[in-house]
Amino acid sequence: MKPSLLRSLPALIPLLFLGGCAQFQTRPVYDQPAHKPKDPSRVVVKVSLSKQMVYVMEGSRPLLVTACCVGVPDHPTPKGNFCVTSKKRNKRSGEYGFAVLKDAIIPCDVSHCKGGRYVGYPMPYWVEFCPGYGFHLGWVWPVPKSHGCIRLHANDAGKFFELVREGTPVRIASTQPEDATLGAKAPRPQDYNDPDLPSALLTAEKYFQQLKPVFLLQ
């Protein structure tokens, strides 16, 4: 697999191991507030593809407003009205990952994983809304970079996971009414080009054990 393709795959908590470097200490931390719904049955997820923003709403009340990264033109994020069909906290990719050999760990896709044990790339906080498409933790670039999934920042993916449940409506469109209000001055992450964690950690179950605790505000 080319390094550029591996970079386009989801990743995890970039600040966890890099916080000691001065360049990361001075950069604003991306961590958006999330609020508990009063009535979970009224929660609706809206995704703006042009703005690359996710709005988790309870009526007119925003529960979470966070940047996202959507699909490239050749692998677009589907538009339409969906609902959450499944959730899986410790999800791994069934297409892209690593061949774990005796003395090496080599990036590969599942069809070219020869001579080793295939381990999928981690996709924590998976929330599926269409077969093969879901929200998950990953690098949130300022431009589309995914293969159709919707990536959320490491500090916000767990909050999103807690806010939705199976059956929660998901509305994906080029624009959303909230773009002009909630999304107008919403910040975006600046850590999207940070290096991946070591492949030895990405292929280990320890990866999922180090996910940050999730806190929702009242």
C-alpha cells in the first residue's frame, strides 16, 4: 500500500503520545463540548458535505457541533436520509490494515495480505448509517480525504458515539441550515497531518484500551 493511501485511512488519538513536543503544546486543542439530550428519541444528526460539519441536534438545541472529513469525489459520502443501523466501539477495517509477519508489520489491503496475519486498521467508535459507511474516529482534514465514511476527531468521536443510538436519524446533504449559524464560526482541527502511531500499537488490542474517557455535559 502506498503511504498516501495509508494516510487516507482512519487514525487515532494524535495528541496522546506527542503532547511533549513544543509544536503540539502551542497548537489549540480541538475538543468540542457535547451535551446530554433531554429526550434521546428527538436526537437528529445532520451532516453538511460542503462545510464538512456534523450537527447533532435535539430539536433546535445543538448537542454537538464538530468538524468532520468526508469522501473524495471518486468515493463520495452518500447523500440522503438514513438512520443509525449499528454501533461498535472497537471496530477494525475489513479492507485496509496490516500484514503482521514474524519480524515486520507491513501496510496492505486485505486482498494483498500474503504471508502474514491480517489486522484491520482501527476505526474506533464506529456508527454505521448505510451498509459499508459509518462515522468513526480518524484524521479530520480540511478537504475530503476518506473513502466515503465520515471521520470525526479523536476528542469528539466518543461523544458522538454516546449521543446516538440505533434508529437515530442521519441526514446528509451538500448543505444544512445550520451552516449559516452554528457552522459559520466553528473551529476545525489543526492536527490532521500528524504522524500515525507506531504500527505495533495500531495492530494491538492495547490501542482500544487507551481511548479517552467520554464526558457529556448536562
